[in-house]
Amino acid sequence: MSAPVLEPQFASHAQQDFARSFGMWVFLASELLFFGPLLFGYLYLRMHAPHATGMASRHTDMLLGTVNTAVLLTSSFCMALAGHAAQGNDRRRATRLLALTAALGVVFLAIKGFEWHQEFDEHLFPGVGFHPADATDPATVHGIELFFLLYFAATALHALHLTIGVSACVWLMLVLRHPPPRGPGNEAVELAGLYWHFVDVVWIFLYPLLYLTARSGG
Amino acid sequence: MTSAQNDASIVDEGTAPHERREPSYLAGGYRLIDWLTTRDHKRIAVLYAISITFFFFLGGVAAALIRLELATPQGDLVSDDTYNKLFTAHGIIMVWLFLIPSIPAVLGNFLMPLMIGARDLAFPRLNLASWYLYMAGGAIVLWALLAGGVDTGWTFYTPFSSMFSNSHVVAALSGVLVLGFSSILTGLNFIVSVHTLRARGLSWFRLPLFVWANYATSLILVLATPVLAMTLVLVAIERLFQVGIFDPALGGDPLLFQHLFWFYSHPAVYIMVLPAMGVASEIIPCFARRPVFGYRFMAYAILAIAVIGFLVWGHHMFVSGQSMYAGMVFSLLSFLVAIPSAIKVFNWTATLYKGSIRFSAPMLYALGFVGLFTIGGLTGLFLASLALDVHLSDTYFVVAHFHYIMVGGSVMAYLGGIHFWWPKVTGRMYSDTWGKIAALVIFAGFNLTFFPQYLLGYAGMPRRYHSYPGEFQLLHVLSSAGAVILAVGYLMPLGYLAWSLRYGARATPNPWRATGLEWQTDSPPPEHNFAIAPVVVREPYAYTPEGP
Ligand code: HEM
Ligand SMILES: [Cu+2]
């Protein structure tokens, strides 16, 4: 009853499902490498300017970052439940959980936006207006600026991914009402889930690097 | 020409009741819109072929102007600024719009599903989307060139590109970024298809080497291209917001850019040459009528090249100020990558040994590829030697080296592939004589163009200069003369291949009596490739010597 259409290039549904989730994995491997230069740049900075990295990281808002981490982890949990519901062919329940996931995603983005706003006000956005409150010697200022450049680039790239994830949830909510072949098969929810968890995992790496580095030293 | 059913068939047609003939993929839907919305991998390959050919000749026009300028020692044809824009346009177009997509997107798209016995790639819509991305990227690059050009060189070295150049760098970067997405999608599609859609009986070690090569290339595309994409975004950010990432004056580090750029761009040369090796590995056994020598080693060598290729980027940075120890390590690793390449050359040679060789047009191109690739590869060892590179770096020696690999190697193999599979793609035969003449003209023109450049470089002529001391003129004139011959050679196939579309004899399913699965279906193939799903029962390249 809920069998999705079988595309002509596949011999069976099993083959088609496998190809799709395998495709998603390859795609995510590729996605991960988009963050590669930023992480490499971070490593480079950390090695060449450890002091500035530490100072810079203390300018980020740890409270908001931590709240956001919790929000994102909760959303991943909802997403996992949605996948489970879809697998059990309970498409209504899956839809509701997707809505919750998307909502949490939006909350994350809102908090992130608020943080950016704060940093902007503190003149921490790289460029001509950049001047951190506590550093004066040019080398340290440069280091802090580079940190914030990587910070803004990485969090913006992450937010972009999250926005795509939220759109995928909304799209699925709208189309799950139709049964196949017009609507998607249940495995579509799981593919979206894979993507969502990936975005989550990326954040799990960004959070300690950007917020927690050198905080312990005081 | 003999019939399709030949002794070398590796397919067991099973107990097919009777053949149900589907019309060819070219038959249904002639309107433009049918082509622009197609999901058939074969039609998408044709779309790519047309657009890539256009860009090849556009890049060629820039090359012609460069060579014309260099025929005299004074910079008298174009201004220095225009010259910089010319070689940048030439480099960007040739690398990103021709070399990287050519074999995978044209031949790979057409052949990969056929060779693995599949009805299409795993994601046909994605395949079409990647062609649209290619066109969009190409359009953006063209716009950047028409709006006034770019003068950074195709490597976009910072801080020049990010802070000083007052040309259309951001537009060009965006174009290259979009092109990158196109290649990532193609790579992803190939990887998934090879994993999931192989015909029954087609185990990994029965795959044609062309499939292996494109598979390894796809891994590089998927893993290296995102790094380039983000690096380009960082350059754009530095340029737009004037913040220091790569510019030392702003607290950035230019070495960081070079690391990131070459982390992509060295593997990128394997993106260009691995598929070419795949093509040669199909043509040579067929026209020597012998199985590929050391099939498994050939497959392992392909993987080894793909993997080691990720570890040698620093050989582009010997004179950049990186630490001496890093230089030594990169030098050593670069020698390592020569080993699998040499294995491949030896194995092609061994395949030829005692073969009953037929010198048809595709074979001439393939042999040309092997020869030129070998020269290019050997001179690469000069450059991988730390001490020598300090002398040769940024001279014409480098220009000659990479043209031997990329133009002598990849373009030659691409043309060989076009000739080899032309009957399959179009259902028509072309004039073998004309094909042979063109191959010889290209070979001669190529060597006359680029061999003098080795000598120039050795004598100390730096690259990217538009005027030079008079003593270099003789070699430059030879090179320019060669370029004219080369241009004629490249134009010839356009003529006789176009002619064959209308007047060529009808091709049988397997005119070369080759063993690959793609030859087991009609020429041109039906829309879904095979009437009955093939089952493979034999090892690859089961060629037997030619009968009397
Ligand atoms: C008629 C044939 C060709 C001629 C005469 C020619 C000429 C040149 C010259 C003189 C340069 C060096 C500019 C400099 O560094 O001073 C150059 C660079 C280059 N060529 Fe070609 N070329 C030809 C064909 C090709 C083809 C077919 C390709 C690729 C398929 C190609 C790829 C490149 C690349 C990637 C560069 C590097 C650009 C740079 O240094 O920024 N060339 N070419
Ligand atoms: Cu290299």
C-alpha cells in the first residue's frame, strides 16, 4: 500500500532504497568536507596564535551556545522519533514530529541570529569596524579577527544547512498527507533524518571549538 | 564489419524468449524541449558533449592569441593587462569547463550504465541537474570574461586575487563554485551506480578499467571539490569584507590559501588523467586483441593514484616558504605517486607486446596518449625533485610539463574515446583514414608546440610573461608554428565526424569486436540500454588473437 514508485533503473524496492540511503551517505561525506577548510584554518590559527584564539573564544556567548546545543540535540531526538513513526507507517505521527523538529530548528536559528546581533554590536564582525574591547596589539587583534571570521563562516554555513533541513521537514509535512505514488515513501523521512543528524553532528564539533576553547584557563 | 554475436561475447543472453526491439534513444522526441528535459544518461552525455566542445574551442581561441603574442619578443599584439586576462581565461576555461568534466561527463555519462549493464544511472534527475549546473557555471564564467575579464591566473593566488586585482574575481569564483557542485553531483551518481546497479555476475574485479577509473575519479570529485569550494568562498569573503584570511597585511596567511588550493588542485590533475587512463585501457586491448596485462594491478594502481594523490599537494609549494622538512616529505611522496603511474604504462606496453595490433584511428589516439603521458610524467619527476624544482619552478618547463599531461594525455585520450565509441553513440561509422590523419597531425603539432617549451623553461624563460629577451624567440616561433598545426588537427574531427552523421555507413552493434557490455546492445542503444538484463559470465577483456 505504501510502496513508492519503482524507477525504471532499479530492479527492486530494496535496491532502490539502498541506492538512496547510500547516495545520502556519499553526499554527507562530501558535505563534511565543506567544513574542512574552515577546520583546517582553525587548526592553523590555533597553532600560530594560541593566545588570540583563547581570547577570542571568550567573547562568544557560552550560555546561548549551550542552550542551542540542547535545542539541537532535542530536535535530533524528535527527528529520530519521526523516522521511527514513518517506519511503522504512522504518517500522521511522523508529520507531527517533523513539525516539532522544524520548530526547534527555527528556535536554534533565532537564538543564533540573536547571538550574531550581539557580536555585531560589540564590533566583533570582521572588517573595517572590527575592534575587540580587550586587545590592542595588532597581532592579537588580527588573530581574534581571523577567529571571528572562521566563527562567522562556520556558523553561517551551519545555519544554511539547518535552513535546508527545516525546509525539508516542512516539505515532507506537506507531502506526507498524500500516499504514494503521489506522495513520497516512508524512507524519505529517514533520508531527511540522516541529513538532520549530520547537521547536528557538525554542531557538536563546532560548539567546543568555538565556545569552549581556552575557557577553562580563565 | 562482423556481426555483434561474436566469440568474444562475455554475456550469456540466458533463455530470452525473443528479442523485443526498443527504438533507439535518439528516436523518441526530437524537439528541443525533449532534449532539455531528458533524464536519459545518453542524451545528457550528448548535451555535455556539445557544450564542452564549445568551451574547448573558446579556450583554444585564447590559446591562439597567447601564441600569436609570443611569436615576437616585444609585447606588441596585446597589452600586458590583456595578456594576463587571456591566459587566465584560457586556464579557467580549459581546466574547469573542459578537462575536469570532459571524459567523466561525456564518455562516463554515456558509458558507465552501459558498461555495468544498468538501465540508467541511479539518479537520472540529479544527472540532468548537474548538466544545468555546468551550464550555469559556464554562463557565469563567460559573463565574468565578457564584463572585462580576470587577471589572476586560474589559480587565484592570494593576496593578489583577494586584495589587489581589480578585475571580476568574485564572478569568476562564483562560476567555478557552481561548476564544482556540478562535478560533485556527477561523482556521487557514479559512485552510487557502481555500488548498486551492476549486472548479475559483474563482480568488482570484472569491471572494465574505464569504470574503475571513473569510480576513483568520482571519489576524488566528491571529497576534494568541497574543499576548493569553501576556499574560493573564503577568497571572496576576504575580497568583499577586506578581512585578513590570506593577506599578510591584514594578519592572514597566504600559505594557508596555497595549502587549501593545492589540496584540491593536485588531486584535480588526477581527475583529469585517471579517466584518460581508463579510456586507454579499453582501446589498447581491443586493438591489440589481447587481455589487459595485469588487470588487477591496473585496478589497484588506479586506487593507489587516487589515494596518494591526496598527499602530495605540497610539491606545488617548494618555493613558497613552507618548511624545508615539509618540502622533503612532499618530494618523497611525489615520487611514490609515480610508481602506480609507471605500473600502468608498463602494463599497457606489456599488453601491446606480441599483440596483433591494428592501427585504427582510436588506437593511434590511445598510443599517442601513452607516449605523451610518459614524457609528461617523466618530466614531472624533475619537478618533484626539490632541488631541481627551485630552478624550474614558474618557468616554461612547468607549462610544457602540464600540457604534456593534460593536453597530450587527457585531450588525446578524450579524442580516442570519442572515436572508439562514436559508432555506439551515433550508430554511424566515420572515415578511418581521416581519423588517422587527424591523430597524426595532432601528435605532430602537439610536440612541435610544447617540446620547445621544455627547452625554453630550462633556459630560464619564466611563464606568464608577455614579452621576453630576443634570444628566446626561435623556440617561441617554433612553438607558435606548432600551435597552428595543432589547431588544424583539432578542427579536423569536427569535419569528418559531422560528415559521418549524415553519410557514414551504419554501424553494427560491435564494429571493433570488443568485449565490453556496452557492445552487446544496439548501436545506438535503445532508450533503456538492454532489451534483457544482461548476466556476465566471463572475465573482462577476454580477447583472443585475430584470426587469419
Ligand atoms: C593550441 C594549443 C594550446 C596552446 C598554444 C596553449 C598555450 C598556453 C600557454 C602559452 C600557456 C601559458 C601561459 C603562461 O603561463 O604564460 C598556457 C597555459 C595553460 N594551458 Fe594551454 N595551450 C593550448 C592548449 C591547451 C589545452 C587544450 C588545455 C587544456 C585542455 C590547456 C590548459 C592550460 C592550462 C591549465 C594553463 C595554465 C594557465 C595558467 O598558467 O594560468 N591548454 N597555455
Ligand atoms: Cu601536483
